[in-house]
Amino acid sequence: MEAIWTSGVAVAGTLIGVVVTHFFQLDAARRGERFARSEALWQERIATYSAFAAAAEEYRRGQAERWYGRQQDPQGEAFLRARDEAHRLRTVARQVLYRVDLVTEDTEVVRAAKHAYDRTRDMSTAGDQAGHDALDTLARQAIEDFVARASPLIR
């Protein structure tokens, strides 16, 4: 009879061990999945935030060329090329802005990105050199503010 009890305890112990091991492995798998997802999101944020800053800077450069081209000859070929390039760069910046919105939960980061985009867009509206310089400074500062706001999310 004692052998039956010993066998029963051994079987019960084995079953309990299997169940406990299963739950520990399931928990470890879930933690691994969360870590992998978190790592992928971190990588995507780094890529997206740096891509937006680069696109905004390129757009800012394009807007400056557009403005200077208009000042030299509003009907000239150089201005028309610069205007078309600025439109292309605006589209690129807008596309990356959408990505920022998609990968970010922090509304202040999205707001900073939209502000940088808007300040850069406004550069072409300056009436004179002083106005252009002021708008260029505002755009550059807005881009830097975006980087400062987004960087804690990727550190």
C-alpha cells in the first residue's frame, strides 16, 4: 500500500511540476515578446524622429532657395525649379510627420513636429531679408525644439 501512495505522490508531484513549468515558460515567452516589441518600437522611433529632423532641415533649405529664387527673378527658371523642389521636400517632410504621429504616444512630441513643419512652411512668405531671416530662425529653433522634445523617448 505504501508503494501505491509513493507512486501517487510522485505522479502528483510530476503533474504539479509540469503545470508550474508551463506557467513559468508562458510568462517568460510573454516577457520576451514584450521586450522584442518594445525594442522594435524604440528602433522605429529613432529612425522616424531622425528622419523627420533631417526632412525638416532639407525642407528648410528648400524653402530658403525658393525664397531667394523669387527675390532674384519670380518668373525665372531657377525660381521655378526651387519652388518645385520645395514642394517635393514639403511632401517628404509631411510623410515623415505622419510617421511621427503613428509611432508616438506623446502628444507634445507630435505637436512639436507639427510646429516645426509649420514654421518651415511659413519661411517662403517673408517679404524682405529681415523677415526671411527671422522666419528661418524660427524654423530652425522649432526643429531643434522637436529634437529636444523627442530625444527623451529614445534614450
